[in-house]
Amino acid sequence: MSKRLFVVFSLLIIASMVLSACATPTQAPPPPPAETAAPAATEAPAAPAATEAPAAPAATEAPAAASGEPIKIGILAPLSGANPTFGVSTRDGSLLAIKEWNAKGGVLGRKIEAVIADSQCEADPAVNAANKVIDQDGVKYIVGEVCSKASIPISEIVNEKKVVQISPTSTNPSVTVAQDGKVKPFTFRACFIDPFQGTVMAKFALEKGYKTAFIMFDQGNDYVRGLAEFFEKAFTEAGGQIVGKETYTSQDTDFSAILTKVAESKAEVLFLPDYYPIVNLVGAQAKDKGVTAVMMGGDGWDSGDLDVKAADGGFYSNHYDPGDTREIVQSWVKNYQTEYGGATPDALATLSYDATNLLLAAIQAAGVDDPDKVKDAMAALKWEGVSGTITFDANHNPIKSAAVIGVKDGKKSYIGTVNP
């Protein structure tokens, strides 16, 4: 081939390649429909697509597409261990609240899903349960725990991970306030606290004419120890006398040595601020030994498994009474009995119901599934609950009333209400 022909031939090839390259856009497939384009816009950073008018709304609507996903609520309760009736009541009260909200369309237009974990009223199982529902199940809101010694370590986790927690029944002040005195921003409670509960029972004992008291308490239980301390403070400041104090452990079953000291002290009141299994043991043994001191305690007595014979003649503070004639109370009792085979809701179930309603109302008030905004909405909330009208003080404790319940002749009955 001559040099001239070679040049001409080369020019023809180059011209053909240029024409082919210019033709490529006209051969591309048509753009996808608008409804399929939105996911592509969120996955690709292409600037031209982002500047097109239809693309901007698609990008902002992407979170709304997830609105069909349920809002998960963790329920941490002791379904095994020493206090299983507490866990069952807590679970059932919370589930009924969730069922009622879902029947009305859920919250923020989304269904609510319960994620239940057994936290056993103990620190280590509670920590494991909290980490599991948060890290594995994606929970951002928790109802629980029941016991203070479990709720306190949970509160450390949720405030680090920015998860909203509301305990139905943990009354120790340290649940919502850290050791440095600062309020834990993501933690709330639906129950009154130990200082108020201890003051209620000290005041009640003195009003009954009792001037001397013997205190028995479990030094290793935050709830029990705290309530004992606050009772002693209020009782002595108002003129009462503590004539004896003895400690025991949660594993103890024989209290005869302590009860001998109670009898010898001639105390008029035996203050036993523990949970119902211990109350059952101590009460039965006290009666066997002829101890005449009137037993008194806190809301840990409230259980369907309280031995009313062992606790006969005693009194305890509580959060509500099913005999309350308010319409909201009677409606709650009726709905609970319908849902759970005629069972009457105890304080654990009632407070869990209130706590769950408070949490869901706060999410609704915040208007967004964002724990940081929900905690602020919770702090400003005023809610008419079964256990009373609830607002929160600066330490995220509810301002509400307490009821005193008496045990007599195999029955528990409402004695009176004490206001804050």
C-alpha cells in the first residue's frame, strides 16, 4: 500500500470511530420511571440527578418510605428468678397498652412492636438484656426494669447509647440521678420514689399512734436499703424511735434470730420494705414466734402471691387500688380482666401500663422517632394515668399520690391516699 493510500485509509477509520462514539447517547435505554428512580438517587452521588427538580423530593421522602416499619419498644422484666410475678404483671400491663395503641393506628402512623427480654431483677441479667434489645433488636425505647438494682445499671447503658428508658416501678433515687447529682437525661420513672414512700409509711405509723419501730432490710438490695433509710429518717425526725435494726441477705430463709430481737425490743412496728417472697417468710415466722409488732412495708409487697395470712394485720404503700372509683381506673380493671382471664391488675401491671402509655404519648408528642426529641417531650408531658395525673419534676420523677393498703382477714383493702 502506498503512503498516500495508507493515510487516507487511516483517516476513514478515525472518522468512523468518532461517529460511533457520538451515536452512543441516542442508543441508551430510556430513564426508569419516577418511582424506581428514587432508590437510585439515594445510592448514587451523581450531581446532575440531584439538581433535577423531581430528584430532591425523592431524596427527602426516603425516610418516609420506612414509616411502615414498626416502632420497637423493649420490655425488660423479671420473667424468671426470685420475683417472676413482677415480670408477668409488668409484661402484661405493657402489652395491653401497646395493643390499645395499635388498635388506634399505632404511633406516628406506625405499628408498635414489643421486644420482651427476661432481666430477672438482677444487675447482670438486666445489663445483658438491655444490650441485646438495643444492639441486636434495634430498640430505641425501653420500659423497665422493675427492680432498682436492675434499673440502675440499665440507666447507665441507655444514657450512653441515647435510648429512652422509663421504669414502671424502680423507686430508688439513683435510677434517674447519677452519683454526681446530675439527672440522667434519657431515664424516667412512672412510680413515686423511696423518700416519698418511706415518708408515707413513717407518717402513717405515727398517725396510727406507733412510736417505736424495728427495721429489717437486705443490705445488698438498693430498693430495700433505700426505703429502710428513708423510713428511719422520716420516722425519727417526726418523733419516732428506732429500737433495732438488722440486716439479712436475699438467700436467707431462717429469720428466727432476728425475730427474737424484734420481740425483745417490744417494737410496735416491724418495718420490712422487701419483696413479697421475703415478706411471706418473715411474716409466717413472726406469727409462729408470737411477734406482736405490726408489719409495714412498701410496694414490693404488692403481688398476687403475697401470703395474706402471713402478712395479716400489716400495711404497705402502693401506687393505686383497684377499688378506686375513678372512671379511668374502673375501665382499666375491666379491660385487663377481659384480656387476662378475669385477673385483677396489681400495681406492677398498672404502672407498666402507665409507663408504656407515657412513653408512646411522648413519641407522639415529639412527632418524630428520635429518642433525643422524645426525652424532651417526655419531660414536658402531663398525662392522666391510672395511677394518677402524672407530671415530671426536674429529676424525672413523677409527682403523684400514694395509697396505703391494709391486709386483714385474707383480704387487701384500700386504707387511704397520701398526696405529695
